[in-house]
Amino acid sequence: MSTNSHSHGGGHVAHHFRDAEHQFDSGKQGIWLFMVTEILMFGGLFVGYAIFHSLYPKMFAEGASHLDWRMGSLNTLVLIVSSYTMAMSIHHLQKGESNKAFTKLWITVVCGAIFMVIKAFEYSSKFQHGLLPGHLLDVAKTHAEHANLGMYYGFYFCMTGLHGLHVLIGMGLIIWLAIRTKRGEFGPDYFLPVEGVGIFWHIVDLIWIFLFPLLYLVG
Amino acid sequence: MASTTHNPDVNYLNEFKGIGSWFTSLDHKRIGLLYMVSIFFFFLLGGIFALLIRLELFSPGAQFLTPDQYNQVMTYHGAIMVFMVIVPGIPAILGNFFLPLQIGAKDVAFPRLNLASWYVFMTGALIAMSTLFLGKVDTGWTFYTPYSIKTGTAATIMVLAAFVMGMSSILTGLNFIVTTHKLRAPGMTMHRIPLFCWALYSTAILQVLATPVLAITLLLIAVERATGVGIFDPALGGDPVLFQHFFWFYSHPAVYIMILPAMGVVSEVIAAFSRKTIFGYTAIAYSSLGIAAVSFFVWGHHMFVSGQSEIAGVVFSFLTMLVGVPTAIKMFNWLATLYKGNISFESPMLFALGFLFLFAIGGVTGIMLAVLATDVHFHDTYFVVAHFHYVMVGGTLMAVMGGIYYWIPKMFGRMYNESLARLTFIFIFIGFNVTFFPQFVLGAMGMPRRYFDYIPAYESLNKISTMGSWLIGIGFFLSLYVIISAIRSGAKASANPWGAKTLEWQTSSPPPHFNFETEPVVTAGPYEYK
């Protein structure tokens, strides 16, 4: 069993695993456990959101009214498409079509980039209108009805910011996968990294699916 | 039978040479030793802060610290001991070294991630230490709001350091769960893994499920300090008790992250030195999982006097007492193992028996604190300080010492000096009781915790307590000497000096790079003494 060769079948198996399947199962279990920690970390923010939304529903409604649901919807659509292309890239690798997989991975990256660009437009418009977290909220510009509107924007920027950071990390990882795919390192016998990053990408997508209605549509 | 003949003088310690081979090693045994050196250093640091606290409290009034300095010393003692010593302690040192050996694996599931988690841990630790030069922290290790938001000290850096160290803890836990599930040797069923592995497995579940909540809580503190979002600030419509809920949702399970591995060590040592099959293997194994499960539903007992609703208080009080059940199951099974065993009193066993004694006191006083009516009186007094030191020091640190003495022959292939090691036990055990038992009395008399001063009525007991801390100090310094001299010049150890039955003793001491000459095949349980 060679540990350094990049050839398909038998390659890439670390010394402490019995075979490729053993390594694949272990890796996948590790990735899922890591996803659990991601969900729990966002979970803290969701719990905080739920508590303060129930305490100050009108303040949250005022905050949401300043967000553009069209931008949010567009971003939701972009991420769903990217999840599809991500899943397709694994499908292609399993069938040995690494060129198609390569294209799908790049489409995924581009979708991530579109998401971030739209997000950047939204952020800059919030900055312009002084809609900022906590004491940074510009009261003169916003004419806020609720004194603690800064709290809503605290949640908005924390949740979307942490999510955006995950999108950026995901894009970086997918570019790395695309390069390795081009080098022919993945195939039907070995695609664990693609599978792992794929799971990560779907979870990041899923978190957005919850963020979108909570932040944009509630109220 | 093996294609390459193994040279018995080549082992994981000397197969690769040079300092660089340590910092890039993916070998779980070497990574365990990296953790050992770093955690010993942090323990020394946290211990010095502890001695300073006791010195300041030797007499009423200011001795040599200002009140502000006292708050800082107390914060660093707590933060270092919790985040850098006891939480990582047993899993990262002994767990890393012995989990794969005990289940017959060549390594942990993700060796590279394992090394990475040491680097992440050290990064977090260095960030935490940097605050010593960047404006010191005085919030206590709990970072309670609103003070932690308003204090002018380097609290932001400190919470980010704890965040980074938490990440390391998560990665270690994740690695151990997958290792336990996927890398067991042929025949090593879940019901044949040693109880230390069950304890590590339960701990790992807590690390993975609880730490992310701490992570987001700490990030929120940083955000709060930067922008004043007000989630935890009552002046802005926020709720400081919410912080306490978030914080203890992690930090109460974290208490079990600290104690469960210690219980695992005690199970190993008691079976080995009673030369007897452990009594109630299944009960001990599942009570670890039971403690892990219940630990997620008891966090509210930290808020009995924080303005939590009375119904919540009653429910949390009941749930907290529930923890006593799986804990008592363990205690009685250990006692039953001792019964009619062929007991000998080498130092690991002394520490394990010390654990039983001190942990029983720590546990029973825990029940007293779980009862609402008594807790209202004891809350925030030295009674609580004594209680958790009986569990964390009397429990976990006793097990750390016992575990290290127990496994030194395997880790380094050398024996330690038995009579000196017994002497360390005497110093630590007596010193510990002299230090902390008076604090139960002080607490019951009403002496509040965290203050830098006290009324003269508390003086004599405080003096006794401080003198006890010197005994503990001597005990641990002596232990350091015993450990170092064992590594440098101890007598050569055989593969199995204690006659123990678990798998790590079936390979040579110290083990070869890949742990076993040939993959072990397991046909019986871990403690089949005849």
C-alpha cells in the first residue's frame, strides 16, 4: 500500500487505516462532528435572536423594514444553485468525469462570490444610512423609533458576518479542491476532501436558509 | 512473523532525532508529551498565582497586593487553571498517549489535526499570556457581564484567547470520538475498551457539544465591548443573566470535561492495584455517558441567586441532584472492586484512594449546594470555593498525578522513585485538606469569595489555609523532581511492571513508533485478572 502516490485506488490511505473505505468513513464522521459544532455555535446566536425578538418584536420589525428582501431572496437563490453545483461536482467525480467536476466547482466558487458581492452592496448601504450595531448606530440619520435598534443590527451583522466569513472560507476551500481536481488527484476511488467541503458548503447554505426569513421577512 | 525484525532499543522516543522532529511529529505519543511539557509549565504558573492569593489572605488588610492586583491574580489563577490546565490536562496528555494504545490502534484518527490542535492550544495560551503585558484582566475567569464589558483591561484579548483554546479542545474531542468509533483493533468491541477510554469518549462528546456555545458567547463579549450591542447590558434592554445562561451552558458541562477523564484514570488504577476484574464494568462505562448527558441540564444551579425564576431554580436543583446518581454508581463500583482485592499501595494507588476520599467530600458538598435552601446561604462564599477545589484539585489533580505515576514506566520506559513519590502524595493530600477544609468552615461562617480582604474573625482559619497551600506547593515541586529524575535516570521499566491487563501494557516500554509490533487481536475484556 503506497502512502504517497496520487494514483487512484489504494493511494492516499494513511498508515493507521485498514483501507480506503475505512479512511473515508472515519473522515466523514469527523466532518459531520465538526458540522455539529458549527450548528451549535450559530445556535447561540439563534437563541439570542429568539429571546430578544420575543422581548422587542416591534424593534425587530423596524430593523427588518430597512433590509431589502429582494437582495436577500436573490442571495438565497444564488446559494441554492451553488449547493446544487457542489453536489454535482461530487457526482461527476464518482463517475470519473473530473473535467465536468472542475467546471462545477468553479461555478460554485463564482456563486459564492456573487453572494459576497451582493452582501457587500447591502453592507455599504447600511453603513451609508448609519444602520450599525450598538452605539455605532447613527441616530440622526436613522430616525429610529426604538432606542435600542442597535441591538437588531448587532444581531444582523453578527449573524450575517459570521455566515459571510464561512462563505469566504468555503470559497477558499473549493478553489483548493478545483486545483487538486485539475491535477487529477480525485476520482471515483478518492474524493473525501470534496465530500467533506461539500458537506460544509451545504451547512453554510442551510444556515442562510434560516437567516434569510429571520432577518429579512420577520415583522 | 513480521517481515522486518524490530530492534527493541528503537522506540518512539529515539526513532527520530532532533528538536524539529518533536514539533512536526504526527505521533500521538509525542504530541501527548508536547502537551505534557506545556501544561506542566502553565500549571506551575497557575500554582504561583494560587500561592500569591493565599499569601495575600494570610492576614486581614492589605499585605503586598492592591485590591486591583488581587483581582488580577485571582483572574489569572482561575483562567490558567481552567482553560490551560484542567480542561486540556488528562485528555490532551494521557488521553492522547493512551487512547490509541488502549484500543489497539496505531494512532488517533486524524494525526495532523492532532498536532494542529496543539499549535492552536499554544497560540491561544500565548494570546492569553500576552494580556499580562497588555493591560491585565480582572474579570475573573467567568467574564461575568456587565463588568466584563465595562472594564478597561485587556478583556477582549483574553476572551479571544479562550475562544482559540476552545477550538483546540473541540478538535481534540472530535478526534477522540472518531478514534474510538473507527480505530479499535479487531475484537475490541465497545464493551471491551478500557474504562479510561469510555471516560475520554464521554468527555469528547461534551467537548464537541458544549464548547461551541462558549465560543459564540465569548465572541459576543468581544462584539459587545467593541460596539455596545447591548445583548447582555440591562441599560440597553439586554439581559446579564442571559450571559450567565450561555456561559454556564458550556461551563457546567466543562466541569465534567474536567472530572470524567479523572474518573477514567481512577478506574484503571484501582483495577490494576487490586489485581481484580473491575466490579460493574458496564455500570461504570454507562455512568460516564449518564453524567455527560445530565450535565447539559444542570447549568441553572449557578444562577440560584441571580434572579432566575423560582420554578427554574427548583427544576435545576432537582436535576443537579440527579448527577449524584451516576457518580455514586461509580464510587460504589470502585469500592466493590477493592473488596477482597489483592491490594498494594504504590503511589498511583495512593492517589486513586486519595481521589475517592476527597471526591466523596467534594461530591457530597455539591449536593448541599444543589439544595436551594442551603445554597442561598452558601452561594458566593468560601464554601463554594472549597467544594469545587475538592472536586477539581482533590479529584482531577489527584488523578493526574496518579495517572502520570502509573503510566511513566510506559511513557518513558523508566521507573520513578517510589518512596519519594509516596512522599509527594503525603504532602499533597495533607496539604490539600489543610488548605481547603477550613474554607468549608469559613464559607459556612459567611466569608464571601473573591474579596481581597476579610474581617478579623476569619483570621485563624485563613492562616491555616495559607500554610496548607505551602504544603501543596512543596508536594508539587517534589513531584516535578520525581518525574524529571525518573525520565533522566530512572531504573529501566519492564513492559508491564504493574501486571496490568489493558492493551497498552502488552507492548514494549516505551512503545515503538507504530505502537504494536503486530496488530493486536482482542479476545477478552480489559480487566481479566485470574
